[in-house]
Amino acid sequence: MRLIQVFVPSDDHDAVRETLAEMEVEFVFSDADDHRDGSLANIPVPAGAVDTVLGRLYDAGLADDTYTVVTEVDRATVPNADELTDRYVEGSKGERGASHVEIRERAEDLTPETATYLAFAIASAIVAVAGLLLDSAIVIVGAMVIAPFAGSTLSASAGAVISDREMVVDSATSQVTGLVVAYLGAVVMSVFLQQTGFIQATLDVGRVGQVSGFATPNLLTLIIAIAAGFAGALALATDLPVSLAGVAVAAAIVPAAAAAGIGTAWGEPLIVAGGIVLLLMNIVLINLTAYLTLIALGYRSSVISNVRENATVSLRTGAYAVIVLLFLVVVAVTAFGTYQHLVFEQQVNNEVQDVLEEPEYSSLELAGVQTEYNDGSAFSDEVSVTVTVGRTSGLEHEGLAEDLQTEIDSQTSRSVHVDVRFVDYQRAASVGATDSGRSAWWPLDAWLPGSARSSFAQSVP
């Protein structure tokens, strides 16, 4: 329950009383110790009905800038609380539904002041760069925890739902500023590590597992963004901790920005392009998913009708139109780039599977397929594909790389460079065991630390 305390001038006293009576909402008037003539109305209502009740009071003539306080109530006895919930809750049905005011406050509370926001953005990018180059998932999680992007990202969806244009604009500005600062911070950190010799300048960063994983859009990374947007919106609209959803939002943003910064420092345009496309696509999916989730929870947005009714020809309106147009262009370009690569990745996976199903390769076990970002020949006419397979020592498959290249070339119409990494292992079956199933095996590089694993990956033929 929520308790609305609103100052009612004497001139509006009758109109407010009549409106509340028509809505069948319980209320109590008390004298206000104020220099103005009026009373203080105490109105207990379900959480999701706050905006509806206040809106009706404003329509009845009460000034929308009058003294108003909305507080949470631990216990309240209201005879028709359930009926009021079904009748007037504008948001998600039930006591857990948050009002528009609460959604606005939660989204704003997640965004720190500008200086703090930018400082945390830089810090998270620096930690993410270290985690990617160390190939350490634990360090990357640490970068997600300190990332400040949850509030700036979710505020756009919340503003669109509650028709707060200023919140949407502020959110868009914060997102662009924060991402640019994070990217620049990642570049500076990467250059520092490279120039000081902490990380070898000759390191093939594309072969570092964590870097390549966040520099190439794929279906799983996009699913992470969709889940993050859903979790963030659900947390805003309920009593769930929004900070937990913030980690999920950061998981879709920070590593991609760090990967783009690393690619810039090492002069790898495909890593830069892949990281930026992944970053922008994740941002779009988080915002869109959060907005659709709030709509699905029962919140209704009138942002389109408000724009239609209040739109006027002015310099500000023109600036908004240009921003929206640029946003749509970015969405279209990144969506096309993501779709193109996903199709290419799926074709590569299918062709690799078809080749390995041939009798001469029946003894091989597929350990992974890694595709470089398919940029549509913008930076390179050749795309790199790395296939890792396990085999029993002593077997030779010298023609596998050529067979894979031939199949992928013919099916994707792209010039591809295929690397095949063989991980030799031995198997000793247990006493009485049959050879009908395959035992689990671990490639050698899985036991090495991150930096050593990167060097090992470069040395494997």
C-alpha cells in the first residue's frame, strides 16, 4: 500500500472530496499547519493506483504542483483494497506493481551524478580490458559489478512508458557519453599495457578467447542483451533489487566496449567493427526489450500520441527529429551487420559439421568453431575461421583444413582463411568398459593460465 498526502486548498476541497467519493477511495482530511488556507488529504491506495488517483484529482482542478508526498505503508486497513487494485491499478496488477512515480525514482536512483558516472564508466572499462587480456572471466565479472550503465540504459524505456520526454533524452545522452568514455578508457588502458611491455605488442589478440568472444556478434550474446533488458524492466516494475539486473545489463555492454578498445590499440579493424556492432546491437535490444516488458506488464505508454499532439515546428523539435533519424540509421546498420554475420556463422557451423561427418574424419571430436567478424569486405576480403578438434595421437588428417575451406568458400561465397587446431590426447578405457561411448577429454590449453594459454594458442599448428 501507499499513502498519498496532498495539500488541498479550501477552494478545491469540495471538488477533491467529490472525486474521491466517486472513485470509492477512502480518505481523511486533517488541518494543515500552513500559511495557506486548506487541509491535508490522507489517501491510502494500492501501489499501482497512485498515478490514477493523482491524475483524477488534477483533472478535478487540484494544481499538479501542490504539496504531495507518497510514502510506503507497512500496514493499512482499507475495506475495498482488492477492488481498488482491480479497478485503478495502471501498472502491473497486484501489490507488487510500481507506480509511474516509483519507476521514475528507481531509474533515476540508479544513475549517479555525472562525474561519478563517468569515473565508474572509465574504471569498469579498464578492469574489463585487464580481464579480457588475462582471459579471466572473474575479472570481467568484477568490471560488470562496478559498471554504472544500468540506470542510464533503463531510464530510456521507463521514460518512454511514463511519457517523460526529458528522461528519454537524458538517458540517450548519458548512454552515448558513457559508452564513448568507456571506449576511450579501454583504448588508453590497452595502449598503456602495450607500450609499457606488460602485454606483448605482437600478441594476436584475436586468438585470446575472451577478446574474440566479445568482439563477434552471435546469437548467445544477443540473448544475453534481451535477458538483461527483461530483468531490468521487471526489477523496475516490482520490488526486486534493480542493482542485480544492473550486472546483467553491464554484461552486455562493458566487455564489448573493452574489446573494441583493445582492437583499436592493436590495430585490428575487424575486432573494432565486431565489438562496436555487438555493443550497439546490445544497447538497442536492452532498451527495446525493457520497453516491451513494461508494456507487457500492464503499463501503457502514450508517448506517440503526446508527440503528435504537442509537436511544433521549432529548433528543438528539429534537433529531436535529427537524433531520432540518426538512431534509426544506427539501428538499421547494426541490425544488418549482425544479421549478416549470424547467417555467415550458421553457414560455417553447418559446413564444418558436414565435413567432419565424412568417414575419414570420424575419429575426430569437434571442440569448437570460431569465426572472425564478417564485415562484408569493408576492411578485409578474407574472413578467418578457426576449428578446434580433438584426436587420438598418431592419426593424420592433413587435408582437413583444405576440405573445410573448400566447403565454406562454396557455401558462403566468401574468401575464408581456415585454421585447424589439433589437440592430441590418449585414452585408457576402464576395465570392462566398451568403446561405444566417448570419454570426456580436456585440451592441453584448458589447464594453462590466461597469458600462457594465449601464447599456446599461437603456437599450435
